[in-house]
Amino acid sequence: MHLLSRSVSNTSLRAHSFWLSFALIPSISASSSSSFSSKCRAEPISVPSQPPPVPKRVPFTLSLHGHSWQDPYHWMRNTNDPDFLNYLNQENSYAQAFMADTGSLQRTLVAEMKNRMPSKVSTPVECFGPWLYYEYIPEGKEYPVLCRRLQTNKTGWAEKILSYVKAEFRREEILLDWNEVAEKHGYVHVGQCRISPDHNFLAYTLDATGSEQFMLQIKDLRNGCIIPMEPVNGVVSLAWAQDCKTLLYTIADENQRPYRVLCTKLEPGNTDDTLVFMENDPSYCVDLTSTKDGKFITVYVVDATEPLNGLQRVHERVSGVQYFLEHHFGFFYILTNAPMKENIKCSHEGLYLARCRVGDIQSTTWQNIFYPGEDTCIQDMDIFNGHLVLFLNKDGFPMICSIDLPINVDCKHQMLIEDLNPWFFPIPSNSCSIEPGSNLDFMSSVYRVVLSSPVIPDVIVDYDMARRTFSIVQQEEVLGAPSNARSCSSGYELDTLQQHGIEKDAKDKNVELERWKDFSSTYCCERKEVISHDGIRVPLTILYSPKAWKSSQSPGILHGYGAYGEVLDKSWRVDRLSLLDRGWVIAFADVRGGGGDDPSWHKTGNGLLKQNSIHDFVSCGKYLIDEGYVQRDQLSAIGVSAGCLLIGAALNMYPNLFHAAILKVPFLDILNSLLDPSLPLTMLDYEEFGNPGIKSEFECISSYCPYKNIRPRGCHPSVLVTASFNDSRVGVWEAAKWVAKVRDSACSSCSRSVILTTNMSGGHFGEGGRYIQCEELAYDYAFLVKAMGVDMN
């Protein structure tokens, strides 16, 4: 598991580190012959009268393992070269000219997207100590504002809500306004927010350039002032000690690897921060977090009452072995995949739950609480005063349950989760994603999550783990939504539990009273299993409007990622309605290399097995066409960051399959990048993709590298490539080199419909504003419409 990767986080309130359970900002994810692959289009699309830019070529030869190859665009790595800057500006001008005839369509799409969005949105309040925290986006603004109010003396939940409605709280305090930062710097990305245990200080990390060189800022919430301190840049993670005046933080090296833990004290005259720990092995990152009760900080194990009193190691480091710790009244609860005792049998190498007393953390006699069954995988946990929460994957579908604490464990017998009397939270459907809220209050018995699916707008649900009931707190509003959107009672949703052999809990007293809206009567969401090249079944989610869709005549988009064990985001997105209502099909391929049922899904799609990801994606594309979901010459693909490896390789191998593609902040020159250990993330990526210094891994990477394997003298699909100049995860030159080489290789007609746009001031995560994203998505959709010649009337 990487602390950092070439992934793109959802730009929403889910992405903010002080996360309050609701997405206020829409997020952006991500060979046989045919007439298309053998000759240019019979009806070519309109292109600018001027030819596309032609960058200079500078001879450059690379050699390794007895192989040599040319890279005439290697010079583009020098982003200070005036010729490179001039080339990017020329490409931006060409892209603008190419898209000029789509202006009316873009304006229509932007208007549709904005008209579906409420003018002002906010999260529900969340109790944390004596305060109620919440976020909202002011009307007409792009970014959220973090606020809080003191609670009233009333203690009942219903009374709190009533008091909130009646505005009986004390005055609102604004803790952090993203809009002010954006207006001052032109860019804003808040990495982490951490409230001190006494609620007097807010520590947060801020990137105001897009370079991800986050600077540490600490705000005194009693007077609203930023505390003066020496500039600290490159900060990644934060954790408060229990004295509320000591803050631990990690610093990244020049390759963006968090490797040092330092400690700063909020004391007059303090100018020198103390080094707590340094990781010298360049293949490892350092993460920093607090246990839910705040008693320990985990980097090794640090006593939060005496953070400078030494570190305690959990276990001797073993490559691939992970430990995730929480603390509960003298016990550490540990999720780990460490090898089990010889007399214990487990069906897979995933995580299992163990515990030990605090003083026995380095002991070899941990109590193994339970092991998942053959069809179940533990993915995460959370802990409270009276409950343990587990995130599970069963038969390929997400589930979540709570277990009462303390647990009486008979370590002489192997236990299954069913032996612990779990309460499985009712969820809407198998295709539903589950995202945890911030859930900051250790003493709470209520667990908040966001449920979402391609046909269910984000719904915030509070699960009362003591009473084993739940309540719907809020659901995303969709203005102008189809009138036949149905309200689903939970009696229907609970049937999904029985499908997995889990009986409905008799204590679910209010299940028939709670309802959430979904759009399954308007939009069809199907989950298929596609047979890949080696017989493996690959999950494919297909979304379309039965009313607008036409069999074998509809255009389609296939999304893919397939890296770092990350699950492809399939949550609700209101912008998709503009395409679905016009007959488009939107599909999601959960290829190997991404997240799946268990860790093996990731392992069988990375390193030497990376080509499995590509074949999975291609198989899903062929399935959409062969089964009549998408017209044969009307399939497009979208990839983001490392997901562009997948798309770029598929375009090279099967150019006839896709008519168009969008590659966003793309990782395309993997071979040359991994040969340069001075680049950010390179050495960390050896674990994910392989080390080309090793011959077998070099040959594997070389076989699919999108930049290296561009087909010479052939036709090429239309492609929109977007990049950001200050991107520190994927160099801006990767997109520029790929476009330049495609132009060299493809026929003159096809090469004119490959365009590059570069944000000259942004970073890997883009601008991210609420309305800015509407404009970006409208631009993307308009490109696909033009490239594929689709009638949008």
C-alpha cells in the first residue's frame, strides 16, 4: 500500500482531511482489422486550418540490457527550456482552435450541470466534543468553508437538530475558508486538517501552487490568528499530542517520500523543531496518525502523553507485511496480514484481526480474534468506546458491520466473524459504495457513512450501533431530476444481506420507515462479469437510460484505472445525466491491478503481471460492443493519471477498438520515468510496476509502455490529453512527449485530432472548484461528441 501514488483524489468534501460526510463538489474520476484501423474516417471531423505544432527533435539514445532506443523528445524534461514553454502554449492555442466549433455545446452542457446543482450546499453537523462542526459552500462560490458552533445544553439528537433549525446555537465560527486562499493565491489544495484535543487549535497543510509542497499552518481558534512560525514546507501528515500544544508532522524528501517525523511545540520562542524519527530506506514511506482515543500516535508507537519519550516498534519489518493499530482500554486492536501460526489455517493472505495488551505489543503471542471466511476480506476498521467497526468485502461486494466491545476471546479456538454477533449495516444495493464519515468522537455509538451508487445520489446515514437502528440524515439534492425517481424502503435493501447468507437483524426496528431516493427506474445499472484472456471474470458496471439507449447504436465511455489496489470510483455523478439522457452508455471496468475482492486482485495486475490489466480492459471494451451496448465504432475510453497506462497501452494494441479517448494528467512514459530514480515517486513505484534495472521487469515494462509502443504509420483514435505544468506526480513532459510522438507516427489526418491542453498554473489535482469542474467536464464531453460525430440533439 502506497502512501503516495500517481492517483487523482476526488475533488469533493470526501477528499478533505477534516471530512464531514458529503460531496459538496462533483468529482471527476477518471487485433483484428476494421475500417477504422485500416483507413481514415469516411467523414473526417473538422480540424483547424493551421497544422498542429511541431516541436524540435534532439537526438538522444538510451541503452539497457543490450537494448537501445531513441527518444528525440527527452529534452522536454527541462521544463525551464523556453522552447518547451513555447511548445505548450502553441498546443493550447491549437486545442482552442480545434474545440472552437463546440462552444455552443459546451455552454449547453455547463448550463445543464449547473441547473441540477443547488445554489448552496452544506454537510450535516457532526458532534465532536462540545462543538458541532460542519462545512458549506456559499452561494456562487467554488470551495467549502469549515465552520463550527457550540452545542446547546440539550442532549437528545432530535433536540439538537431542532435547535439547529431554530438557530439557537451560539454564533458561527469560520475556521477555514478555501475561497479566501484561492482568491489570494489563485490555487488552493488543503491536504490535512487536524483539530487539537482541546479544540483550541487547527493545524492544516496548504498547497497554493499545485506543486504539492504543502506548508504547515496552525491557527489559534480562540482569536482566529495564524500562529507565527518558521516556514515548514513538504508536510504530509499531522498528529496532535494530548497536551494540545505539541504537534507531530512528517516531512517529504525531494522525491515526495515522507521520511522524517518532527515535533513542534506551541511555546513562545520555540524555533527549533525536534527530530523524532527518520526513515533511511528510500523504498519506504512514513505515515503518521493518532488512535481514535488520542492516547497513541502511530509511526512506530508513540505515547501521546509523552511524545518525545521514545518510539516502540510493533514488529520487525518484513516486506509486504502490514499492521494497522487502534487502541481500546489497554488493548491494541491490530489488522495485519502477518504470517499466522502453523496450527492456524486461513483461506487467503488478506488482513485478519488480532489484539494484545499495550505492554505486549512486541510479543509473539497476540490473540487472534478472528479470520475472514473464504469469500470475505477485511479492508479497514474503526473503533469506539463500545463498538468495533469493520469494513468487509464479501463475494466482491462492500459490507460494513459493528461488533460490541469489549470482546471476550477464546484464543484456543479459531473464530469467525459470525461468532462475534455482528450487526451488518443495511445498505441500498450490491453496487453501492460505502465511504466513512470523519466519525471523530470516540465516545459516540453512532457511525456515519456516505452511501452512493451510479443510480443513488450520495446519502448520509447514521447507524446507531447500540440500538442497531439507522437514520437517513441527508441526501444529495438533484434539481430537475426525473419525476419518477423512486424512494426505496429499506425492506428491499435488506434483501441484499440475505443474498450473502446474512439474516436480517430483528433489532432493525425502523427499517421500513427509512427511505432514500434512487434513479433505478430511470437509469439502468447492470453488473456483468466479462471473461478475460486467461479465463478470469472481470467485473464490469454498465450504466444507461433504457428510454434513450438504442441497442448497438449508442455511443459509450469505458472508464478504467487498475493500479495501486485502488477501487474505481463508481459513485453518483450528476454530470453524467447529460450524456445518459442522450443515449450514451457509461461503463466501469474493475480490472486487475485495482481494488477487488482481496489483495490478490491487485497483485495479479501489477509488476510482471501488469498486462493482465490491459487485457481485462480490452475484454470489457469488446464485451460492450459484442453484446450490443455500444455501437461498434462509437466506443471511447477515459483514464486518469496511472490509469492512462491502461488506456494508452490499449490504444496501441487495439487501435480499432476505441474511436476516441481522454487521458488526464497521464502517466505514459513509464519506462523512461522509472529509469530515473531522481524523479518523484520513482523508487516507490518499483513495487507497483517493477524496476527496469532488472532485466525481466525491464522487458515487461517495455512491452506495454504507451510512449515506447506507439504504432508507426498507422491511424490513431482522436485523443484529448490534459496536463498540469506544476504536476509533481506525473511530469508535464509525459503528456507533451506522447502527443509529439503520436503526431510523428500517425497518419497526417488522424494526428490533427490529437490535442493537448496544459494548465500552466495547476498541479496534479487540477483546480477542483465546484463550477470550474462543470466547465472542465463540459469540455471533455464536447470533445468526445465531436471526435465521434455524435448527434446530441
